[in-house]
Amino acid sequence: MIALNSPLKPDLKKIQKYLEQVNDNGWFTNFGPLHNELTAKLEDYLGVKNLLLVNNGTSALQVAAKTLGTESILSTPFSFVATASAFMWQKDDVAFADINRNSYNLCPIAIDDAYRKGCKADTVVATHVYGNPCDVEAFDELSENKNIKIIYDAAHAFGIKIGNDSVLNYGDASTLSFHATKVFHTIEGGAVVFKDKANFDKAKELINFGIQATNEIIDVGINAKLNEYQAAVGLVNLDEMDNVLHHRAGLFHAYCIGLQEIVEIPSWHPQANVNGAYMPIKLANYNQLIKVTEILKENNIQSRHYFSPSLDKIFVDNFNYGTVNCHQVCAGILCLPMHAHMSLADVAKVITIIKKAL
Ligand SMILES: *Cc1c(COP(=O)(O)O)cnc(C)c1O
């Protein structure tokens, strides 16, 4: 069987050493030594500042919005459900605008158009879908001209750079997920990278019940801290990330070479690297999608119609500025097996079967 995904398995001997440290420290959570070590190492590895570890990628989105004072959002319909539901859970208003037909990322022109039509959202939330950076320059301009905040859901974008600069350095905040199924993981976990130190400081209080350094409570907070056991897993997995990202990028390129003539592959940001977080292909129509899925299944190869349905079809009461491109992409989108335990021979096998099916 070739699995769709297979989580990184942290080296248990290394984990045990860290856990012995935790016992010696007698410090299990609340910004402990391993938490601080992981924070510093991630900031260094990713090339960012103001990185706040949190307990998962969903609360990363929620904490980012609470910290920035977000109340109403214009967002992408083509993402994982949490990109919308995380905010709706805390009563933020979420409306949808269309994606770019080629990159599958939220379209700046569609955003501009929505504001022309009277959209009053104070924040735009855009996902770097499959790790492919959004048109960040266009969003920077929108942010300035319209005085709106930008939050990037960067759950897929671990290790992605535009030129030499981390994609996480764009926008007012970027959020990461360190769920076990992601490229880098702490089993459950995540982070917010803030542009401003002041927002980082505020968020660090908010995720600890709103308790300030002076022990005063000035705001309604939540508990969203990452604990020392999770940090241990992160430290062990981080040691492997150079190899993991290199291997995944190799698989991604092999897929592209084998398939780009016969299926659509999202057009990548021209200055960005790839991290092989996912292997999305878009088939011509739904019938072709079903055909390919079934032939893969017969050959013991997993695949997933991901992301579908689009979020505007899940949250039908949310305002929608038109999502034609998104529906076109959703009809034919398929994610192929992609993970660190796969080989180039596995990729070749998947390619051969898809070619036969088409
Ligand atoms: C995984 C994911 C999330 C949620 O992260 P969790 O850590 O599972 O809460 C949010 N947005 C996107 C785009 C994701 O892929």
C-alpha cells in the first residue's frame, strides 16, 4: 500500500533524553525550558522573529485574530475547514471571495472587487494553499490602501521562502500547524508569527489566561500553551527537517515531471521554493477524478479529494462574493500520496497508474 500521508516518527531514544530533562527540571508546561529552546531554534530555522508556540494550528488562527482585534473577515473558500470555522467559533464574521484559477490561492483582484461592492471586513485571511505562497506583494498593497489587516494561514508553508525571505514575514500575522500530519510536527501544536513585537507580547499573555507578567489580568484570555512533551517532539523532529524537506521536494519535482503534460498542477509562486507538503493535481472534470481515484484504490494507493467541498458550500449562510474559480478547481482536485517515508519508486508507480487511467 502507498499511503496518502505518514507522520514523522520521532527517535524514541532522543525523546527519552528530553523527557528525562523535563523530569529533572520539574517543569512540564507554561513556557518551560524546552518550549523556549524550540522557539529559538524555530525562529532561527525559519528566519523569523516573534514566533509564539501554541497548542494547535486552529488556536493559532484564533489567537492571531484576537490579538489583532479582528471582527470581520474576508477569506478563501479553498482551504481546510479550520481556516473559516476557527474564526466563526469566536463569532467573527467570515465572508468568501474567489481564488486565482491558476495558483488556487485567494485572489487579490477578487478581494479588491469585494471591497468595491461594499465589503467592510477589517481583516483578510489567506491560505498559502499546499505551501504555494499567495501573491503577497498584492496583499501588502491592499493592506496599505484599504487599511486592512492580513492574516496568512501558513499551515502548509513550513520552510517556504520567497527569494531569501520566509513567507511567514508577510502580513500582520502568519499561523502554522504542527499537527502530526504536517511536514513538521509536535503531535498537536502550532505557532503564530507576528510582524510586531507588541502583538507577540500581547498574544503571549492571551494564551495564558490573559495573565500579565505583573500577575494582573487585563484581558479575556484562553489557555493555548504548548507543553514540554510537545516541545521535545518538536526538537527531535526539527533535527530531521533539512533531510525531510529535501526529500519531499525531490518527490514533488518527480511527480511534476511525470504528470505535468497530462494533468493540471497549481502554478507556483515564481520566487518560492517547494516543501512537498502536498501533491495536488487537478483533473479535467469530476468523472475523470472518480476514474483516477478508483484505479489508484484498486492498486492500493490512497488519494484524497482535498479540498472539497469548498468552504462556501459548507458554510452556506456566510456572505459570498462569487467563487466560480474555486468550484472549478474543487470539481477536479486530487491529492496524491506525499510523505517522508515514500520513495521515488513509489512516485513512479503512482505516475504510471495515472497515465494508464488517462
Ligand atoms: C491543518 C490545518 C489547520 C489546523 O491545524 P491544527 O493544528 O490541526 O489545528 C488550519 N489550516 C490549515 C490550512 C490546515 O491545513
